Amino acid sequence: MYKGTIAALSPCHSPALLTSMGALFWTLCLCLTLSLSFGDHSHPDVKHESSHDKDHKDHPEVPDRCKGVEFDAITLDNKGTMFFFKGNHLWKGFEGKVAFLNESFPEVNQDIDAAFRIHYKDKPETHDRTFIFKGSQVWSYHNLALEAGFPKLIQDEFPGIPDDLDAAVECPARECLTDSVIFFKDSHVYHYDLLTKAVKKRDWPNVGNCTSALRWLERYYCFHGFNFYRFHPVTGQSNFSEPLDSRDYFMKCPGRGHGNHSRRAMMDPCSNLPFDEFTSDDEGKTYAFRQNVFLRLDSKRDGWHAWPIKHNWKEVEGTPDAVFSWDHKMYFIQGDQIYIYKSEQHYNLVEGYPKSLESELGIQGPVDAAFNCPNSGVVHLIKGNTMFDVALLQTPRTVVKTWHLPFSHVDGAMCGSDGIKVFIGTKYHKYDSVMLLAMSRIQPIDHDIATELMGCSPKDPHKEHHA
């Protein structure tokens, strides 16, 4: 516009006027430029880009773990959340979204080598810390906060362990001979004793080169890319003939999973399907059995986790009728047979078992439930509306007392420090003692298994009815 005006005026006006008009034109251009550069030209319909969004745009190759990822490391934090590391990205939990590594661990650069959560109760200032390894350095975190004095050289914190590791995993006493850490590099395995700092170097051809390793619910896993094997932490023997896909077991991916819909419902603590039996062991772990799977609760921090029964007790076929724990052993009753497993030895079957239930406990099978209370040498076997007390310290074991119960049938029973729970369908009843259970003729208040015992959110009955 200005250029046309000056051209039209130039033949008829003086040079002074033209000079004045040119100055005005350039002044207006400068003002327009400055206003566009520094003015607030936002619009209510325009979404501004956050620095976090911009960072992701600057890194367009955001990995999708459901497409198959070779993780740099996998471990749990001190709260029981599973962390998956890949490059400068991190996933938290089975369903967590991808985030940048430096949002949780700002001191660590991308592409870590290994990580593990240490188990060392004899040293509380170290127990439950998360260690992260990269090159020749190691970082220690608690509640995502870097511990004082870190990072350190690996040789200073774990003398005798090489740099540039492939994987690492903790191994508590009773699973290993002592509280230990297992380090992997190339084809070599290094067992590090946390107390003596002694290192034993081995080769495990059945395991091979682990790209990451994980201990979860007393099981040990070696990952090769996105596939994994389970292995024994002392011998290195593998439990699987073929590798399994981590996307079916360790994360929630659309269209994937290690079972059909009905099996997933059995393994879901909140599916509201009835359980067959409950028990707890000498270590305080709680077990819930449902058909051919079991769920285990180590602590409220870690939550319930489900596995096929044969993963732990391979000789038990199908659904057990009753389960109880006594003297560091777990007893499985199925029909007229009883199986006894040593809890402290990765549930090895005691030699000579299974045996007949009558020869072991002096009662004919089948039974509906079994339980024994802490510090008691008596197991209570329930059959229909009758409860039989069997003295475990006697030889031979025989029924020493019989009770008639206020129920025609129960699915399971369990005794702990808070009393006795009797399970019927999706509900359970509480009693303070065996005597009150046996003598009561009034059914106590119903308790919901899913919400009160399994920690599930209450379901909306209206939604459930129209589902």
C-alpha cells in the first residue's frame, strides 16, 4: 500500500515531501515488526505447547513397550513398583505411561546398564535401596532421592564386580546361601556376598547373556530382548524349555496376556469369583487359591499377584481341596491324597509324598477346608458341617476332637493373629477363636472378600447389573 502511494505522489510533489513519506513508511514497518515479535498474540482457542510436550516432539522416537522393547534394566523400587528402563525413557508399573528417565532420576543419563533393589535387612541403611549402574559408576536411591555420597565407583561399592554390566538382581538369604547380588556380564555370572564382599565367578550356559534380570515374588527372570526365562538363582538351571514373551506377563498390552478371558478373571483378585482356600505361611505371606491358580500377598506394598499353582507346586494337578501351613511346610489336600512341601527350599516335595490323607492325618478324604492357628500344634479339618481336630505333634496323628459347625458347607478357612476367617462364596465370617467358631449358633456379619480382604474398590451394583 505504501509503495503504491509513494509512486503516485512522486511526479507531483517535492523531494522533501517524498522524504517525509518514506520515513513514515519505514517507521510503520518497524512498529509492525516489533508488535508481531513481542506482542501477546495468544488466542483462547489456541493450545500452547508445554515444555514437556515440546521435549517429546524433539524426541519423536518414543518407544512403545507393547511393540517389543529390549529393556536396559527392570527392577522394583522400595514401594514395590516395577520400573522398566529403556534409553532415556522409563515406565512405572504394569500399566504406567512412558516418561523421561530424568524426571525420576535426574542425576542419571540415558542408557543405564543394570538396576536392582537390594535386600539386606541386616543393614537397614542399605535395605530396599534401588541401585542403578552405568559404565563404572553406581547410584543409590531411596524414595527416588539420591543417597548421600553417590554416585560411586562400582569397585568402591561392590569390589570385584566389573564395569559395563549387562544385568543385576538381588538374592536374599534362603533363596541364595547368603544375602547376595547376582551380576551378569557377557557369559559370566558374579555372585557377590553382601556380608563378606566375596565374589564367585561362574558360567551359566542355560541362562546365557541376560540383557536385564529381575527378582519378583521369589522367582528369578533373565530377559533376552523382550523374551525371558525363569532360572534358579543358585544353580542357574532354567525352568522353561522355551522363552516366554514379557508382553504377556509383565505389562498390560492390548490383545495380549497369558490366558483367555476366563483365566484372567481367575487370576484377578477383584473379579468377585469365589476362592477355594486361603492360608498363610510362617513368613507372613498370604495365599488365596482359586481353581488351578493361586494369588499371593507378601505385603500391602506389593499387592496380590497371581500364578498357576504348578509354577510352585508342580506335582499338584488341578484344584486343591484344602491347604494349610505348619512348621515351615505347606500341606495340600486333594481327594484322599496329601502333598507336603518344604517352604524354605523353593517348595520341594518331601520325599515319599503324596501319601493317603488317612495315613498322614487319620481322617478319610475328601475335606472342604483346613486351617491351623499360629503357635498351635493342631490342624482343624472341615468336612461338611463337621470339624475334626488333629494333633500334629502326636505319632501317629489322629483326630482328638470333633465339632459340629453352624454351616452346611464352607469353601475355605484361615487362622491368623486377628482370628479365624471362614470363607463361603464371595463372603467370609470372622471368629475370635476356635471355640467361638465351634460353639456359635448365630451366623455373624458377612464380610466381602474382594473389598475387605483383597483390597479392591467397591463395585457399583447398578453398573454390575447392566454389564
